[in-house]
Amino acid sequence: MIERILKKQVCDNLERFPVVGIIGPRQVGKTTLVQDVMKDLPVNSVYLDLERPSDLNKLQEPELYLRSHVDSCVVLDEIQRKTDLFPLLRSLIDENRRPGRFIILGSASPRLLGASSESLAGRICYLELTPFNILEIRHHHNAHEHWLRGGFPESFLAPTTRDAFTWMEAFIRTYLEQDLPMLGLSGSHALMRRFWNMLAHFHGGILNASAFARGLGISTPTIQRYLDFLEDAFIIRLLQPYFINVKKRLVKSPKVYFRDSGLLHDLVGVRSMEQLYSNIIIGPSFEGYVIEQIRNFIPDVFSVYYYRTHNGGECDLVLVESGEVAATVEIKFSSTPTITRGYTSAVRDLKSTKNFIIAPVTEDYAIREDVRVCSLEHFLDDHLPGITEGKK
């Protein structure tokens, strides 16, 4: 079993909050994580899978059942299937505000779950479980496999790459046909599959919602609704542009990325490293992979953006804390990366003193007094802690 870094945060927050919510996409390992956590709890625990009819049957009279386990930690898996429990949970918690009373697992963001944000405000701490990140797997597995297959456990740990992408294709089909409609996203399966394929081929690009709308024959507001929904379902990330008070024309639309690289590669038909190296997607794929890995380790007080001006200034990632630029990152799939004029212009505009070019290199070195070249792992191990030190 691969130890999940999030486990410590889950255990720590169970000592502080009545409810801990673990959210993340389907099949990301939430149930496995919570079963590992349950072994170390100081109280008895009860696990209910709300997709299992026998467990749902226990909640025909939910108040009676939950009161009978008042001294236990009750785990409610796939809570999005029974959001009408939230008002009852709030009432029971307010009667006995003991930490660690409930763990809820959900395959959608609090905004999609909706009722929990209102009913459990001030009583719950949400933690997002992502697919395996590079620091979790690096001592046991190949980083190139992680990039190719993505971090979903069933895909990443599959015996062969063929098995990995067979699983991924089934995952996509189930998500489109069952999970997204269950979460409330309407639209035909065929239309949504076309939309995902279009997004995959546009991965890392600046979003033009009207172009997608024309291509699919639907309205621009519908495209925007789909994008917001997929972001809340942890499928895509919309990276917003960073604005500063400069007299430059700035690009104002977000960039769109699939959060899991294996999902991206399956959608574009890349199922081996050889195919990836010969595909035009390799640069955007590496960029999205690096951004997602960094985002996994950024404290919540930080925001991430990209920066681009119509005059040619550009930077792939801007880390911002309390309105101030903490660092910039340029991402290059090259063993001999160079500083471009666009990045030089962006660093000058942003007045950043900590600047990095992340590339598939083995050395960590200064390419200029204010810019370092390093690998993703070196950045996460050696540089990011200095940027985020003391921030939670």
C-alpha cells in the first residue's frame, strides 16, 4: 500500500472538528484512506457505503441509527447520494460537539454538494484527496509511468500499461454515463464525450468558450456551465490569469488543463512513452503535470495563476500569497532550457525575486542571478518549502 500524505492531516483534523470531509474524484482512493485512518482511531468506528443498498437500508430512520452510534466515529461514504442527511448531522453535532464524530466522503466539491456548505458551516473541515502525487510514489515507482498513466490508483498500479488504459477508458465511460448525471450535469453522453475530447486537444490552451460552443452546436453559457461543473468534479483545472497594475494589455481568459495526466493521455490516444514523445501534446502535457503536482503542495493561503500580456510577456505559473507574488515558474520540456524574452519580461513586470524554470533535468543550477533551473522533484523538495515556509 502506498502511504497517502493526506493521512496525517485527516488524523489531525479529526482531533479538532466534529466532521472531516474527504473529497476528490471517484476511484481516487478515499475509501482506502479512510479505512487506514479508522484503524488508528481512539474510538469505535462505523462505515456506511451509501451506494450499497444494505447500508442505505440502515438509514431508513437515520436519526435513530446515528444516535445509536453517538460514541463512535461514523463514516458516510459517497455522501453526495444522500445530502438530505446534512441538516440532521448539524443537529446531532450541535447537541454534542465532540471532535471526530463523522467522516464524510464525497466525489464532488462542497459547492456541488451544496447543502453541506450551509448546514455544516463552522463544523466541518474539507480535505481534498488527489490521485497519487509524485512524492508519494517516487521511492517505489517510475516517475515517467506516473506522468504517462496518471495517479488514479487502479491505473497507476495496473500490471501493464495496456491494463492501465483499459481501466481509464472504463473510468471515463462510467463518469460520463453515470457519475456526472448523478451529480446533476445534464447532456447526452455522446456530446459530453466530444466535449472532453475537444478539451483534451486544447489542454494547456487559453480558453475560448465561444469556439467550443460553435464546435458542439450549443450555447456559450452552456459551455461555461459544463466547465464549472467539471472543475467542481475535480476533472479539469481552470488556471486564471494574474493581473497587476501595469500599462499592458493582459490576456483575460483562463487556461484549461485536465488534472490527471493519464486521463488526458487516454483522451488523445497516447498510451505509451514512445507515443507521448512523438505527439504534439507532450509540451502541454508536461506543463499540466507539473502545475498539478505543485498545486498539490501549495498551502491554502496561496493562489496560483498564469501571466501573459499581448506584448509577449508570459509565465506558466505565478504563486501569490496575500496579494504579493511569492515566486514564478516557467515549465519547459527540454534538457537544455533557456530563458525566453517573454519570461524575462514577465519576471520584470511581476518584480519577482524567486524564479524557476522546471525541466526534466538532473542538476539544480542558477541560469541567471534571479532564475534557477531544476527538476520538479528538486523544486518540491528544496525550493517550495522556502517559498511557503510558515504558511498554512
